[in-house]
Amino acid sequence: MNKIFLKDIHTLSVAKLASVLQGTIEGATEIRGLAIFQAIPSIGAQTAKNMLDRATFR
């Protein structure tokens, strides 16, 4: 079993994160996006989610 630390999620590739979590690429992309925003000290979990919900990735 692979172990990852919460503080390191933003550094993982989406493919690696999906593999470790045994989830989808889409889910891993959202989790990684949230983690990247949360790596900024002044942005909390809810603000990061709000920003991702409003972003367009197409």
C-alpha cells in the first residue's frame, strides 16, 4: 500500500494520485486542484472549492 501525506498531495501527478486513491482521473484532478489552492497559506478549504467550482477547464 502506498502512503501519501496530505501536505504532499499538491506535488503528485494526477495519474499517481488517482492510482494511490484508486479513483478516477477526474476525481484526482479536483482533489489535486483543491490541494494546490490550499497550499497558499491564506486560502482555506472552502475558498479553494469555491474557486474551483467557478473555474472552467475547457
